[in-house]
Amino acid sequence: MQTLRSFRVLPALLFSVVAVSVPLVMSAAHAADSVLDDILADGKLLVGTTGDWDPMTMKDPATNTYKGYDIDVVTELAKDLEVDVEFVATDWKTLVNGIAAGKYHMTGSASISAGRAKAAGYTDSYFSLATVPLTLKKNDGVFNDWADLDNPDVTVAATLGTTQEQQIKDFFPTAQHKIIEAPARDFQEVLAGRADANITSNVEAYKLVAKYDELMVVPVAEPKARTPIAMLVPQDDQVWINFLNTWIKLKTERGFFDALATKWQLSN
């Protein structure tokens, strides 16, 4: 009788095992559903880039081509993936939305911020920068530190959608704020005399000073908001994030990012 009862119980146990296994298999299949699969299947990596951040990403309108630190990074990534890379033009205010809407698989470098992380994921960081103010050389001695710019009579510009848009409100609560929408840029307002200063990354600041003789970096005691940068990616695609983090770690160990920093003079 004991043996007979065992045989009767066995089908029920088998049914229970199958019922539990099906959701697990479905979960595993869902986890494998990644843009990495799409990239490998299509043979193409789509990268969102603004083309207006020297020396990270710069677009040549005449040829519709890009160059810069970011461009070298994702070109190397595509090479290692054995796929082509296609750059998708975007701007700062829609950078995160483009990821969320699936317009591109990743972006070039973007400052890590809690606001962006609400809607998009980040890779590990591979570089960091800080914020400094720019002004005209004729203001030398007028603006010597951060506090000199926090004045109701001073206008500070920033570009819409950048981390600097929020920073000017935090750093200069009593100053006037001028938010510029791309493709115009905040430093152009300074050059035109419509703003007294703008803030940008230390990397871009020294490039702008070298390009425009009228500009100078305000000699602040130290930069503000030291921030890591990374690539923006779909928030829930852990497979793609894991792959990119592994790639970044390997390239870091092999000196790839150090070599690029030297090439694009990022040590400033």
C-alpha cells in the first residue's frame, strides 16, 4: 500500500516541479532580452551624441562627421563588438529621453547625476571633471572667485539640459540666470556681452580659452562639483550594462583611456 501511494503522489510532484520551472525559464529568457542581442544581430551600434562638447564630441557640419574623445571611445567599442557605429544627433535636453525611447543604444560621455539616473542607467565611470566659471578678460580683477559672481547685478549663463543648468541656480542663487537652448551655447552669450559669465567643465573651459582670446577662466580657489562621467544606457538592461562595465575595466587596465586622455589633452 505504501508503494501504491508513492506512485499516486509522484505525478502531483512532477506537476509542481514543472509549474515552478516554467516561470524560471521565462525569467531567464527575459533577462537575455538585451539591446546587446540587437546590436550583434543588426551589426550596428547606435550612439547618441550632441556634437558640441569640445574635446569630447565635435560635429563638422560640412561633412556631417564627428571627432573627439567620446567618438574614439565608442569607435573602439564598436570595433571590439565587430559591428559598425552610427552616431545619432541629439541635444542635451533630450539626451536621456532618447535612451528611454530607444532612439540609440547608449550615449557618449555624460555627467553622472541623480536626476538623469531616475530615467536612465549609467556604466561605470572612466573619467571625471569639475566645473569652473568663464568670463571675458576685461573682467580680470572684477571676478576672482565664486562669491564675486553671486550678485544680483551679474548674469550667469548655462545651456539647457546640461548639469550646469542646475548648478548656476545652486552656486549663484542671487545672480541672474540665463538659460540658452542648443544649438546656441552659453559661452557665446559671454562673448556677445549678453552674460557676464558662464560655467562649464574644466576640460571644455581650457579648450574655449585657447580658441577665443577674449575669454578667461575665473581664477577661483578651486573648481566645484567634481563629477564622474559615464555612458547613459537603458536603465533596466543589466546584460548590456554588465558588458559595457567589463569592457571599460579591460580597457582601463590596458591603458586605453589614459592614452586617449593624452591625445585629447584632458589633463587640464
